[in-house]
Amino acid sequence: MNAPLYDASVPVFRQMLDALADLLRKGEAHARERGLDPDAMLATRLAPDMLTLVGQVQRASDHAKGAAGRLAGLEPPPFADDEQTLAEAYARISRTLDYIDTVPVRAFDRAAERTITLPFGVPPIPAARYLYGFALPSLFFHVTTAYAILRHRGVPLGKRDFLGNYISN
């Protein structure tokens, strides 16, 4: 059976999380070249009421693992939001990718028939609407904001850095 919601989600999650890890690595290298503490950039935010860089990583992780699990009819694993170093941020991304890799493609066979209930009190929504109207835009928002924070810190990044490896995913 064809699993179009798998094709529209998991490869995109992988691409964007890999790109996010690469963005962080470039930020780390940039900080080291300037004699700065690379972990300090994790506390950077674009505006006082926005999440920090590490918060953006956490939310990108949450949206990817949450959508992969929910679309497959599984309960996504909870991750504590306790990352304080780049090593921990990289590990969070790796744990998310590892989880996504354990979700069987076949579990998505009936994903389009599912209704998704989110934990924050909105009415249940059809799976496709959840993916296209919430999960993917949220993932892109948080990866984009992480990119913007790094650019704000002077890290030389471009669109290709944001896109990551879109050829082989």
C-alpha cells in the first residue's frame, strides 16, 4: 500500500533536522574561530518573547517526532527539555532521528484515515490537515528561526545551508 503521508513527512523531517544540525555545527565553528564559547549561542533569541536557539532545536525535534509518531498511530516519546550544551543539542537531534527511523513505513498506510488529537486542547483534526497545516509549518518555523538566530550572531549561512541535502533524502 502507498503511504503518501510518510513520503510527505519523514523524509522532510530528516532533511530539516540534518540541516539544523549542520547549521549548529557552522555556528559552533564560527564561534570557535572568534574565540567565543560556542555553547553561549544557545541562549540567544531574536526577541525577548521568543524561544532561545536551544528552544528552537527542542521544538523542531518535538514537531518532527510528534508528527511521525501521531501519523503512524504511535505515541511519540517525551524528551526532557534540558539541553544546555551544543553536544546535548546534537544528541537531541540524533535521538529524534533515531526515533523517526524506528517508525515503520507500513504504520503510515492508514495515516490519511486518522484523526489527530493534540495535547493542548484544540479540536481533533484530520491527519493530512495536521501534517500540512501544523506539523510541517511548525518544523519550518523553528528551523528558520534557528537559522535567523545564527545569522543574527554573524554566522555566514545561506539558503543552501537552510535547505540541507534535499537531493538524497
